[in-house]
Amino acid sequence: MNHLEEPNRRRGIDIPPPWENLLRAIAEQGSLCLVIGPTDAGKSTFCLLAADYGLRAGRRPALLDTDPGQSDLGPPAALGLALVEKPLGRLEEAAPTGLHFVGATSPVGHLLEVTTGAARLAQRARRRGADLIIVNTSGLVRGGIARALKMAKIALLSPSHVVSISAAGETEAILAGLRGRSTPAVHRLAPSRQAVSRSPEERRKRRESKFAAYFRGANEMQLDLRGLSVPGGLWLSGKPLEGVSLSYAEERLEAKVLWGERTAEGAFFIVEGRPNRGGEEALAESFGGEARTIEKRALEKLLIGLVDDAGEDIALGIIEAVDFKQRRMTLLAPLSGPERVRGVRLGSLRVSAEGVELESLPPSIWR
């Protein structure tokens, strides 16, 4: 019995001959393998096997999970990276060595975060010595958004192999975009007979369990808003407003203004309660641009990414409170302290520390 087959057969994983032949080829020749297919087709199983085959062929494999909804590496709403140094029984056994915060559990509305995050994590894997990167993807394969997302990943990651696992040709519209190209090599496989089907409710419960596990034992900490960056967001991008300017905004919005600032694009406000949207037009004219107003509740239990001085995401956090007068944010995060945090990425999902998804916000709410 071949030394590559034995550990997988001990796990009870059925490896069809077409899978096995391709796994061997990727282990010997691959540099980056992108795996696509609908949900419950066996993509995760293929990635697990590809890492194992690569490891036993003397390669230095890394696993990159780009499905923010059902990631096997790290928490939901983020992409995960793991360097593989020993055979794995399950993908969850891999120790994550990097993450990229997406801010939501669906790539829809977050294509830039998913694609740029995947590219950054692949670069990090190579810097750490990986010479075979196996990339898992979400089950989003139908429609224009799916085609755009998958083609953007291919353009940014430059895979040597694209593996489609599909029973009914669900990925053919994506693969048609690669027709006539010399690279990547395109492979079509039938789904694994052992692929596990999960209902939407089971997927939600799985996310809840993973969120709860991630924040179990998290520490409460405070961040000083002064000097804190919010990459890609309007909040904290301008000069805080005070006195008469805030009073004028309150009159127009008919709501208590907790925070206001003049930005390069106009003005940005955070208010208590529901504002009079008609007042935004008057404020836009007064401040010479767009007036954006956000309700305070959007910040409560908001899932955020914590960024270090190199611009890398180091952890996820949950906002517990914001003291606008003292300019302090209280949050929960699985870090020993706030010393490494230099910025926050604001997500579009409110979630409790117990993992319950409270509300999905518009993807563009902070932009």
C-alpha cells in the first residue's frame, strides 16, 4: 500500500481514483490549487487530502479558507490561513496562523475584502515558507457575483490548478472564463460520496458554535479613539465637531447627536435613535458634500477586526460600548491587551459573545 494512501484510508475517507490521481499530481507539481464547487460537494475533504498528500511528498503546504460563512480555519466572517506541519484528521485540527476580517458571513457585498484578503494571506503563507497553497472557496457558484468573485480570485492568486467539484455542471459558467488559457490547469471532479449536506439552520448553528468558541474567555479592553484608524470607513476620518455645529445638526436631524465630524466628503454623524433623514439634505448643503448619519445601535455588539501597526488583522472583536465624550471604545477580544491594536475594521454583522447573530447591516454602512 502506498505511503500516501494509508493515513487517509485509516481515517475512513473514500478516495475515488480520479481524486487520487489529481491529488498526486498537485502534490508533485502544484504551487497554488484553487478548489471551487457548490456547497456540500466535498471541497473541504479535497483540501484536507491535498495538504496531506503534499506533506508526504515533501512539500510545505498551507491551507487557505476563503469562505467567510463556513470557514474551517478560524472564526466566521473572516478568512483563515494555516501552515500544515503534520497530517490532519480534520481541517479543524489545523492551527490558524493568520486571518483576514471580512465583516460578514457572506461574500456578497464584500467581494473586495474577500479577494484582497485571499491575496494577502497567500503572500503571508509564502513568506512563511509554504510552497503549496490549497485554497478552499465558498459554495457561491451561480450568477454574476459568483463569476466575478471566482475570476477575481484567479486573477489575484494565479493558481497553477483550478479544481471544480460539481455534480451538475454548476461551475461551468465560471470555468468558461478560463477557456483557451494555458494556465491554470482546469480539472473537473465528481463530488465525494461522503460529502455531508447541511441545512441552512445547521450552517447557522455551526457559525454560532464557532463564534462562541472564538470569544470564550475573551478579555474586555478599551481603545482610545484618538489616533485610532478605521481603514475604509468615514468614522474617525475627519475633524470632530463641537458646540454650535453639533446643536445645528441636532436641530436638523431631530435626534441627539453623539458624534459629529467634518470629513473630506462632507460630514458624518452618529445619533441616538432614528434621525429625520430629510435633515441630511440641509446638512449636506451646509457642510459642502454628503452628510452621513448612523444610528448608535449599529455599533452595539458590532463585529470588528483589530489591526496592528503593519495593517494586518490580528483578531476579531465585539464592541461593548462607545463613550463618545471620553473617546473610548470598550470591546471583547481574545487578546491579552490592546497594546498591538492600531486600528479597527468595522463589519456589517452584530453578534453576541455567545455567538448569536443579532443583525446583518447593509454592507456599505460604514463606507
